Amino acid sequence: MLDKIMKTQLFAWIDKRTGAEAIIKSQLTEYPAPKNLNYMWNFGSLALLVLVLQILTGIFLVMYYKPSAEATFGGFTVAFDSVERIMRDVNFGWLIRYMHAVGASMFFVVVYMHIGRGLYYGSFKSPRELLWIIGVVILLIMQGAAFFGYLLPWGQMSFWGATVITNLFGAIPVLGEYIGQLLVGGFAVGDPTLNRFFSLHYLFPLLLAAIVGGHIHALHVVHSNNPEGIDLHKPEEQIPFHPYYTIKDAFGVAFFLLFYCYIVFFNPQMGGYFIEVDNYVPANNLQTPAHIAPVWYLTPWYTILRSFESKLLGVAAMGASLAILFVLPFLCRSAVRSARYRPVYKIMVIMFFVDVIVLGYCGHSAPTATLKVVGQIATAYYFLFFVALPFLPKFEKTKPLPEGI
């Protein structure tokens, strides 16, 4: 179909003025890719798909959503009522809202899988350091956009979750209180906070789209890694991206959409992980929920935060747990990329994946003495993983690398 479009007179007219054909061939149809990429490489294209879905559904929701914490005649707030109106009165509003809410969680699912693949196969190592760093920037912007959007329904959990997180800025010496007031728009979460968060939540995905474009460009400069983690030198080790990987990506998209549609239509709450039941209750600043926790994709860092008795140490550790991702390419000094040929690193990275899941579970669950200890142990291993990486090549015996793929 693409070939037929490129042969039309309209495309020839556009190509003469933009060089579109050369760009499409170099970046898509004839773009060289390793011939042994597995389905773990599908998560990059899935992340791009979900980003587009989030932007489109967000645009439709903005047409009806009203960011105001003023009370209505029914005793609720304008923001909460506008969400209820979208769900009940707007044609297919419930579908758009659930697609957006579920899409937020699915976005983090595919991005975390994308990051996990990069960790396992060493896609962060030279010459892809900048590619990894841009990816970490994308993760931070995603978390910011998710946090700002979490307040918008103005339900109990979103209100108190935002209250807890914004209060953390007060632990930062000197500027913390000022930053907190600037973000909140006052001394407590209220109508100015809602308007600030709404503006930032709408801005961040557009900023994210631009940075994703830079991420894709950086990828196309250094080219994709492969499961073997070796550089390709022979032409027969590569195949054009289209039609081989466009078909493979389409197959992955089909399976993803089946899972995504099942959740949207039959189980959008996902047991309270995707949409919390408390958020169907209007925000009440006089009634604190029994257990306050952020949404699941932020809970690993929330566990790191509350693993320390000191609020300042907790905030510092949470910030360090994200900042350390930027220096990962420079910490790992092994000449071998893929965990397939690094037995010790393979065990460490699998334990790291389990560790992040444990951190997430502890952060989402009500705090108990046992879970606090488990969270502290998981926090210790999170940092130990990065600290141990520079010393790993000294005692790790790697397997011999293949000559080609």
C-alpha cells in the first residue's frame, strides 16, 4: 500500500519539495535492522501507539472537562461533576475516559517492559548511551504527566495523593517550601492546584511527543541493538525494517489491543490498580482515607521514599533512585552487552526486576511492620544493583560471544 502511495502524482509533487521518498526509505522501508530481533523489541512501537491514543483521548476529554474545585449545587465540585457528566451524559464519554485512564497504566506497562529489555540486553551501553539518557528523560516526563493527571478527577484518593506528594517538597532545604507553594498555588491543595496540574498535564504529553521524536532519531543514528548484543558487520545479518518488522509490530499490536480492549470494556478498575475505588468518592479535605498511596506505576519510588524515618532522607533517596538511571551506561563497564553471555549479570538483573515488583507491592499495600522491613531490603538491593555494576567485570566470567547473528 505504501509503495502505491509513493507512486502517485500527489506524492511525487510532495517529494520534489520535501525529499519525502528519501526520508521514508532511509528511516522506514529500507532502514536496516538486525534480522534476529525478538518480540521484546515490539514494546517501543507499542509505547508510541499508546502515546498517540493518550493524546487523542485527552483532546476529546478536554472538550468537556472543567478544572474547577468550586462547589456545585449538588454538594460536589465542578471538576468531579464534569467527570461524572463525561461518564454518564456525553456520547461514548465513558469509553473515552476509560481508554485514557486505562491507557495511562498500559503506557507504563509497555515502557517498563521496554526499559527492562534494554537492561537485559545491554541496549544502554556504547554507542547508545545518549539514546538511554533520552529514554530516562521520557520516563520522568511520563511520571510527571501521570502525577498531574491523577489529581484531575478530584476524587478522594487523587486529592490526598496529591496532598502527600506535594508536601514532600517541604523536606528540601531552603527552597523546598517555596517550590511546594509555587506548585500548589498556596498553602494547601485547592482550586489553584487543580488549574496548575491541568495545564501541566496537557502540556507534558506534547513535550513528550517531541522528545520521543528525538529518541527515535537517536535510535536511527546508532541503530538497534540485538539479543546477542554484538555489532553487525555483514550485510546478510540485516534486513529492511519494512515489511519484516512492520508485520511483526502489527502482530504485536493486535495482541496488545485485545488485552487493552478487554480491560477497557470488562475490567477498567483492575482490582483498584488502574482506577481506585476511592476516586469515585468526591474529594473531602476533612476526611482522610485509611490508606493513601499513589497509583501503581509510581509505588516503587513511594516505597523507597517511606523506607527512611527522615523525610529528607526519603526524598533524597527517591530522587537518587531516578537520577542514578542517567549514569547507568557509565557504571556498567563490561565489554559484553547482552545478559545471555553474562551469567552473574543475568541473575542480578532478573533479581532487579523482581525487586522493583516487590517495591511496587509494598508501596501499594497498607504499611505494616513486615512490609516496611521488606521495603527497606528491596530499597537496599535497588541501589546495590547499580553500585555493584562497576566491579562486576573483575570477577564475572563471561561466555564467548558469537562471531555473528
